[in-house]
Amino acid sequence: MMRSNQTTMVTEFFFSGFPQFEDGSLFFFILLFIIYIFIIIGNLIVFFAVRMDSRLHNPMYNFISIFSFLEIWYTTATIPKILSNLISKQRTISMVGCLLQMYFFHSLGNSEGILLTTMAIDRYVAICNPLRYPIIMTPRLCAQLSAGSCIFGFLVLLPEIAWISTLPFCGPNHIHQIFCDFEPVLRLACTDTSMILIEDVIHAVAIIFSVLIIAISYIRIITVILRIPSVEGRRKAFSTCAAHLGVFLMFYGSVSLMYLRFSATFPPILDTVIALMFAVLAPFFNPIIYSLRNKDMKIAIKKLFCP
């Protein structure tokens, strides 16, 4: 801490969300390390399988590859620091480090959320308007949507992080979580706590808006698929959407549990479990879902290892 006049200014934070791991910290370290390596390798395989197979050079697989690439950095924003905290007694992070962790974690998460919305719209056009799909979803538009998702995801968070960096932190410095997040950090600010509710409302509106767009798209998609006369046609159409729907439910389900609770409080252990769900488990299952549920992807992965 640093003293300014008569006020003690916080220069670093201490993570206090690790007591439940004290008895088996080495076990959890090894488990999380294995999961992290799997996430990196799994998503790299999906990314390169799409890039190396010319048959998968279409909008749907392009979005999947971009999503997998984002997942690598999304997990890298938090997991390495969590791993070091599991085997360290210090468990601190600097003010700048905390702001950067929040910025990159949530910017990458925002980009993934926008990309999932884009993927739902892509599937909607492909299934509900197949004749016009090649005209609407051109390679140029696909590239613009991919780049736009990433650029907007990173730009939209800049004002919020810049505002948090100006807040005074002069009291307790214990973050009751396993990584830096908006709500536990804002609770430590020496200012009016009503701003936390404003933050919650902004995040809730963004999440609900994305969920509504994706839900409406998939309701319309399922309605159209059920009208397909042939069983084989329905099976093929469902198989192309099942992976996207699974990832959507996992991603937004865990995010909603974390950010759509407003003033509701959970026990610390449940808070940690929810945080691990969307920060670790969702990225862990994504490459499994995309590779096992997709015949073309499985062929591309085999070709990647056995040309």
C-alpha cells in the first residue's frame, strides 16, 4: 500500500478466493494445468484443422476457428495467474495487473459472445434462407463480421476500464474471487457503491440482448427443420446446429449465473464454482463439442495428423 496525505492508497490486491483449495492445492494445480494444456492444444487443433482443409473454408467453420482462437487467449487471461496462486502463499496482483486481467478477460469474452450471436444468425440464414445464403454470407461479409466482433469486443470495454482506473482504492484489498472481476473489485473502491448496480444493469442488458437474438434465431431454425420432410434432411440440419447450441447454452448459462444475479449473494465456494464454469469448463468442452459432433471436422483433424 502507498500513503497519500492521510489516505492509504491500495497498489495491489490479494486474492482470498482460494481457502477452499488449501488442503489439496497441489492436486488442483495439476488438474487445472492439465485442463489448461488440453484447452490450448484442443483449440489449436480445431483452428488449424479449419485453416488447413480447403473444404472447411466457409463462413460457419471460419467462425468456429476464430472462436477457438479467442478461447486460447480467453483462458490465458486468467488460468496462468490462478495456477501460480494455487502454489504460492503470496496470491497478490498489482493494480495495473488487475485492470489488465479484467480488460483482456472481458474483452475476449465480449468478442466470443458477439461471435456466438453472429454464428446463430449465420445458421439462421443458412437453414431458413438457403438459396440466398451464398449471396448474403459472402467471404467479405464473413471477414468483416469476424473482425468486427473482435474489434467491438475490445473497444466497448475501454471506457469502463478507464473509469475503474480513476477510482480511489483506499480500504481493504482482499478480492473475494480467484481472479479480478468487476463486482468484487468495485466493492473495494472508496466511493458510492450504487455504481455496482449500474454496472450490473449494463452487463445484464448486454447479456439478455445477445441471448434473445440467439434464442429467436434457434427457435426459428428448429421450426424450419421440423418442416423438412425427410428424416435424413432433418438429422443433417440438426447436426450442424447442435454443436453451436451446446456451446451457446454452456457459455451464456454460466455467464448468466455470474452476472444476472444483481444483489443476490452466493456462498464463496459456489461463487468459485460458477467462476470456474465459464472461465475454465466452458472452454474445456468447446473443442470436444466441435470435434465430436461434426463429421467434417473429425475428417479434417485426421487429415491434420495423417496427411
